[in-house]
Amino acid sequence: MRLSQYFMPTLKETPKEAEIVSHRLMLRAGMVRQASAGIYSWLPLGYRVLRKIEQIVREEQDAAGYQEVLMPTIQSADLWKQSGRYDDYGKEMLRIKDRHEREMLYGPTNEELITEIFRNGAKSYRDLPKGLYHIQWKFRDEVRPRFGVMRGREFLMKDAYSFDLDFEAGRRAYQKQFVAYLRTFARLGLKAIPMEADTGPIGGNLSHEFIVLAETGESEVFCDRNFLEHDVLGTAIDYGDSASVENVVNYFTSLYARTDEKHDQAAFEKAVPAQRRYTGRGIEVGHIFFFGTKYSEPLGALVTTPDDDAVPVQMGSYGIGVSRLVGGIIEACHDDHGIVWPEAVAPYKVGLVNLRAADADCTAACDKLYGQLAQAGVEVLYDDRDESAGAKFAAMDLIGLPWQLVVGPRGLENGVVELKRRGGDTERAELSPEAALARLAG
Ligand code: 5CA
């Protein structure tokens, strides 16, 4: 993409309404614009990141054996009355009446609807286990939407639902999602720590929050530093082997990790030696729940057992804040100059900077590199604008692409271009255009 043609309305000034760094950087980099309180439009640069995160989340759900569906954003109130949550949800739920005065709502989550879908489509233990997920916009009328996309009113969530015959099978499903979450966040370039959690309006008695460490997080966290050193992608996982899944879960749940809601200082000090105690703040990017028959019972989602009894199906639900993650990743990955994207979610891999757009030779060399990179399948944002070098460097640092390939007349005279790694000041090299190309395409 040529920057001269791209819709990327960057801001020089820091927007006053933005209290935290990710919100400031997302506005300044032209990734999002607020449409109304807690509701955002995603502009091209931001939308690319959102889609990359979504895709990684999708791949890990698929790998764990879940099937993707798409449920609507607007739901009928009827099912929510059956589960008892229509009243419980209170003012957070956006209630709507259609032209026939029927009560509708903009879904804040989907336990009821998925239970109904399951109820109508599966009847017997032979239909189990099943796992379904979707990635869809939700609406919660938060009292205090703030921090940009981190606490929005409309936000994109991946929500998955498991269906099993008995408690033991349900627990195994929960454990698979636990591992899928560790892998998802690691692939996104994040350290996310699973912490015992309260279940709130979703219900149930087994629940973990996945928390990314960041100064600006809403929760205070206490954990063992061993979490930060463990490489979850180091070993492949076989979801068919429940013992290996359980081993991973057992390791992570054996270490102390709690938010302020559940923290117990004496237990922390007993479990973790002083030098391994970590206290800080974190952002909740995922939350998983096992709630057994909380929804299947009132909604009558029954399955027959091998003995021909009818029992309510055992369920869990598993959420990831896809749009919140865009902000969360920036909170964890930035410096004084701007965003420093992990490569897996960067909107483009390379920023190609033409230092002298008015110089025909320089522009010809850039155009050639741009064509070659595109040919090699490398995602490039090409700054072909007639702007000062300073303005170009500032824009590239702000938007945080992993690599900057800088081409100027002086270097070209010596047959070299400059390749810089964003965020790693030590990684900076002058090399021939061919060598740079090989490096980036390799
Ligand atoms: N039904 C369950 C799991 S599918 C559920 O709704 N869980 S939740 O309430 O914990 O939400 C799941 C994730 O969505 C959270 O971990 C968080 O990352 C994200 N999320 C929740 N509320 C917001 C919000 N207001 N803005 C942005 N993301 C949010």
C-alpha cells in the first residue's frame, strides 16, 4: 500500500480525551475514531490489526476442535426470560422494541441463544462432545466506558461454548480451552497469566481470567514470576491426549496468581519465595467459565445417556476480548515514539521509506523494492509522500511496523539501503537492496 493513497489520518497532537497510552496511540495513528461514547469505527490500519488478531484466535479455536458459527447481534428477549437473566442483567443490557412491540436486545453474550441452537440440533450422548464458537460484536451499556477500545460499549468478542455429557467430560473441555488460551495469547506476542476468578453474571463455579501485565490495567495482580518465563509454544499440544492437556493446566494452576478480588497475602508469601513475587497491574483479555447445567436446565437442553435417561447437557463458555486486545497489545508493546507491534499482529510487516520522493533515482529504487517485496508476499506500507525525512520517521515510529526499510540518495550512491528493526535500536544495518529483500522475504 502506498501511503500517499492510504486513509491513515494521523494526529500530531495528543488527544485530550485519551487517558491511557493505547488509546492515545490508536487515535494518533489513525487506527480508530470514536463514533459515540464507547463505540468506535475501525479505520484501515486498525481494522487490519483487528482482523489479524481475530485470525489467530480463530486458528487456535479450530485447532482445539471447535467449529465456527455466526449468531446475530440482535436477540429476542424470550430466551433470556427463560434463563432468568433478562432481569438480572440490569441496565448493562441494551433493550430494543421492534415495530410489533416485541422485546429484543443487543446481545451482551450468547449463552441462551447457543443453548437453544444446541437443544434443537442435538439429542443424544452420541452428539457429544461438541464445541462451537463465534466472533461477533457485543453491546454492554457500561456505566463508564473508558480507555478507548479497552472498555467499550460495543466490542468484538470471541465466545465459545462447550457441550458435554457429564462433569468429567465438561472439565476436560474447560482444560482444552485453558490451553488454547495460553497458546493464543503467546502467538499474539503476549504473556497472559491465568488467574482464579469470580464468575459474575455468567455463573458457575470454575473460572479463570487471563490477564496481560500492563501498568494501566484495571486489576491489581499478584503472581509467581515463573509464569513470565514459561514458553507455552515450545511444546506441541495434542488435544486428543487429555493427560498432556491436564499436565499443562496443572502446571499453570499450581503457581500462585490472583487478582485483588481473590488475593490472600499470607497464602502468596507462603507459596512464592520473596524474589519470585510479582505485584503489578493487568488487563483481562480472556475469561473462561464452566457452569454445568446453569443454562441447559432452565432452557431444557437435554441429551439421552447410554442408559436412556435424559440429562441436561454440561456447558462452559469461553470469551476473548478481540477488540480489547488491540489496546492491550499496545499497552504491553510501545515506547516513547509509538507502537511496537509484535510481528504476528502488525498491520504491515515493513515500512518502506523513500527519503527523497523528488529524486527520480531514489523513487525508482523504492518503486522497484516495493514491487519486489509485494511479489514475495511481504506486506509493505510504502511512504512515497513528498514529506521531510523527520516527518516520515516520526510517522513510521508512531505506527510501529516491525521493520523499516529506508532508502535515500546518499546510501544508493554507495549501493546500500538501511534496514531497522522497530523497537530494537541495536538492530540496524546498511546492506544492498537485494540483501534487504532476501532478509525480509526469508
Ligand atoms: N459469555 C462469557 C464468555 S464467552 C463472557 O461474556 N465473558 S466476559 O464477560 O468475561 O467477557 C469476555 C471478554 O470480553 C473479557 O475477558 C474481555 O476481554 C472482553 N470484554 C468484556 N467487556 C468488555 C468491554 N466493555 N469492552 C471490551 N472488551 C470487553
